[in-house]
Amino acid sequence: MRFLRMVVLTLAFSRLESQPTRVDKTQIADGIYQFTVPADGYVTQLNSVAIVTDRDVLVFDTDTRPSTARAVLAEIRRITNKPVRYVVNSHWHPDHWSGNEVYAQAFPDLEIITTNATREFMRNNANAWAVRWLKLAAMNQANVDTEQASGKGPDGKPIPPDQLRRDVEAVRLYADYAKEAVQVHRTYPTLTYSDSLTLFHGGREIHLVSVTGDAVGATVLYLPNEKILLTGDVLSYPIPFTRPSPVLHAETLRALSRLDLQVIVPGHGPAFHDKAYLVREAELLEAVAAQVRAALERGVVTIADVQQAVNVDSLRAEFTHGDASLDGDFDARVGLIVRSAYLAMRDGQEFKAIP
């Protein structure tokens, strides 16, 4: 989706044709369920995971919309009548905690767990989102109105009818999302930790670890007995992305690859039953970081010039698998990873070209 790119590239890809309340359930182990929302207007293939213990339920991530969280909770109640005792938010991006209010309203004894850093980022960012989303919805509507009137895209080329239909549906779904999102009652964590937290609860051993992924102070959840890892967006599917530091992010992925694992559930997309994708993501981040460092050491000045100097086409097929529709997404994501590496390696400073 061309004119939605500014919105969706920060989180996931815009293949937005499904209804937001559709939830796909997958049992990944005894008492552990992955709930996937194909599209909610903001992101796609979004995962929430329920872990049923002997006493209650832990939910990892609570989706983008309260309405989606209610749909997931309804599925959980079909599985068990045990209360949800814990919610864990993997990080502060809105698609991973906007449903907190649903669980807090349904379960008065609920504890919401994050890192200290995540709670701080939530409080610093959440109140700016509503105005931004409404403005983006209006901008997207104006763009698609222009497409419909002219039959052409921003590049001046005719738009195939199927593409125009998808664009119209994507804008409708985003507008519907924005309308709901601005009414979210932000429900913040009640329990935070710094480096790691282990719960021995209800017959489960649950490890929470603070890591750097596509956000600082993200949480991954590891079940050592079941050999299951829940990563949030530390693992990005189908194409990697990072913000704070590709180097630190890759180090996180390498550390996670040393765990004894049988199932890995990313923040978006299908569960993995080996470490291959995790390792590939680390390799891409490392390759980009190495080329950015080399460019900076040569004296390349601007982000745009560094982006031109980086070429990781040898890894493209590992993520796009020949799907032409993902090629543009791959290029855009690599450009953003380069930007993140540049800023991390220059201590947050961007050098501009001097005329």
C-alpha cells in the first residue's frame, strides 16, 4: 500500500483485507495457545499468546484494539474458565498493549508486567498517538480519493482495479482502527522489573528477560520446560526491522539462539519450529551494521549516502523468497535499519550535507 507506507513500515506490512475481529487460534503446546489477528487496520499477523497454568492464565501481549482483545479473551474463555492473572507486554509499541484495559476490567486482581523502561516509554508516548492517528487517517483518505478520481497512483501510472480495491479497503480499515484507537483507556503496567524476572507459578516456570530488540527494554518470555520462546517484535516477520541498535539487536538474537528451543512465537507471523529464521535475522542486522560502520569509517557523511553504500541483496531471497510484493518492503526495511545503525554509531547525531 503506497500511501500507507509511512504508517505501517514502523511496525508491520499493509496487507489489510481481513476484518479486525477475526482471530486464528493455534495450540502450540499443552495449555499454550497462539492467537493471530490477520489484520487490524494498523498491523498484520499480530500475535497474542495465552499460557494456562494450574491456577490461572498469563497473556503475552494484548493486541492493537480493545475489540480484538475482547475477541481473544472470548477464545480464552472457551478454553478455560480460569482467570487471567498476569498480562505481559513485550514492549511499548501500541499493537502490543492497547488491549490491556479489557483484561484489567475483566479481572480486578490482574498484574500487568513490563520492564521499567517499557512502562516509561508507554507513558511518554501514548498520549501523542490519538491526534497523529486521526490526521493520518484523513491523509490516507484524501490520497485514496485522489487515486479513485484519477485512476492513477502517486507515480502517475494507472492503478489496476484489484490494487485500487485493496487500497480503498486498507484506508477504510485504518480509519476504523483510528476511530477506536483514540478511545483506548491507557492501562499501564502494575509490576515492573529491570533485567530479569522468574515466575514459579501454577506449575509453570516462566522466565522474563529484558533485551534490546526493535525497542529498548523489550521483554522476551521463555518457558524452559516447554522449550518455548515468545519474542514480541525482537523477531520481526516477514522482514526484520530495528530501531535502537542493529548491533545490540543482533547480539540479543544470537543469545536467544543459544537457548534450548522447540517453538518460537514472534510478535507477528507464524510460529517457528527451528532457529533458522532467528539466525537469518541476526545475519541481516549484522551485515547491515558492518557495512554502515565501514561507510562511516570511510567518511561517508549523510544517512542517504550511507543507505546508497549498503547492499545486502545477497540476503534478499532469504526473506522475500521470490515474492515480488515483498521486494519493496525489503528495500524500505533495509533503509530503516541503515538509519538506525547510522544514528546508533554516531551517538544519535545526524550529519547533514553542507551545500
